Amino acid sequence: MTQSLSDAGLAVTGDAAPLWGTADGNPDGGRWQRQWLWSKAASIAGGTSEVQRTIIGERILGLPR
């Protein structure tokens, strides 16, 4: 969800999407660019989706390894 929202935010910023921080013409001071970068890191920070699925399958659902 965060990645989709961040992608949409950059799409809305249009030509300013590659800009960073206080660059001229950058709407909202680079907030969407920072959010987009964080959205990529956040998926790794909590463990990959595959690892989470394995944990749920083994520990919660009792599936075999």
C-alpha cells in the first residue's frame, strides 16, 4: 500500500518527481521523493514478504516446512 501511494504521489508531482529537497519548482519540499525512497526500504525493514508468509504458514497455520 505504501509503495502504491508513493508511486501515485510521484506521478502527481509530474516533472518535479526527480527533484530533491529545496530545488526550485519542487512541490512540498521533496516530501514525496523521500516517501518513495522509504517505501522501498520499508518492505525490507520488516522482512521480505516471502519470509513473512513462511512464518505465518509454519507458526500460525501449522503447515509443514
